[in-house]
Amino acid sequence: MDMNWIAIGNIADIPLRGARCVKTPQGKIAVFRTAENEVFAIEDHCPHKGGPLSQGIVHAKAVTCPLHNWVISLETGKALGADLGAVKTVPLRNEDGALFIALESLMMAAE
């Protein structure tokens, strides 16, 4: 199945160890940039109490929720450590700094 890639901006718009939010019909997506210049896209709500992950602290390939310090993997969307739960990850492409996310994966996961 071909994915519908949507342009969401440039990697330069996201600070190192930071995030930006993208609003989609399926909800907010948080796009993270790690200290190693990798980018990941996941749903912008913690599986615990719905905290805004985009406002959390990015470390390695994970983010710590600002509400209750849950640590979420940016690669898998799963809570790390003793906590259980997960958020959906979103396919993301980086083409020479231009970032694109695939919205089909969100719609299919929501069905």
C-alpha cells in the first residue's frame, strides 16, 4: 500500500533534544529531534494520564512525560521501565532536512 506523505516542515525548525506539534485529523503528533539529529513522530499524549509528550525532556531515543515522569521510547512508542502502555508511532521521512509523516498509518491504527 502506498502511503500518503504529508510535508510537515524542516528539521531546522525543531531544536536539538526538542519537539514540535503537528495537528492532524487524527489528533496531535509530536515530532522529536534527538541530540544525534534523528527525528521521530509519535502521538502527543502519554498513555498514563494524557500528558503532552511534546513538552517533555528528550534523552537518547526517549522522552520523559512532564506530568508524571513516564519514559516513552521514541522508536517503539512503548513505556519503558516498570510502566505499561504505549502510544502510536508515525512513519516519518527525512529528505535532506525536509520532514514528512504518513497519515494513513494513523487512520488504519485508529480503525
